[in-house]
Amino acid sequence: MPDGSSIRSLIARGTLFTVFQLAAAHADVLQGRFAAARVVKPNLIRRLKLVTAAGEPLSHAARHLLATARREMARLIAERKWPSG
């Protein structure tokens, strides 16, 4: 099975088409390596969940990581680099 860089190379050459989240391919689209089109029918929905273990206290590092992830996702959504729905 090809690794991620091999798959990206096949996509860039037009040998392979796939469905990516825009966030995963945004740099490639901006640099002209990939072309992107929104899938409208069917409407594709994805949900991202940040979860932690129930009953386990979070370390300072884990709380910081969760806060950073939430902030980055909100920024990417606001900049339309990660469409929210």
C-alpha cells in the first residue's frame, strides 16, 4: 500500500482522485499541485470530537493541548481553510 507521499504524488500527476478534507490538502491547492471541488451531492458531513478518559484528571499539558487544538480549529474555520459544514 502506498504511503501518504506516494498518494499525494499520484494525485498531483492526475493519476488518482480522492476525497480529502480541505484542511488536509489546502497547501497543495494553494500551491497549484491539487485542484479542489466541493462535493455537493451527496452532502458529506464529518464530525470531529476531542475526547478524554472519563474519571481521569487531565494534566496541565493535556489541558493546554486541548485548548490549543480548539483555538486552531476555530482559526482554520474562520479563515475558511477548514470548512465547518
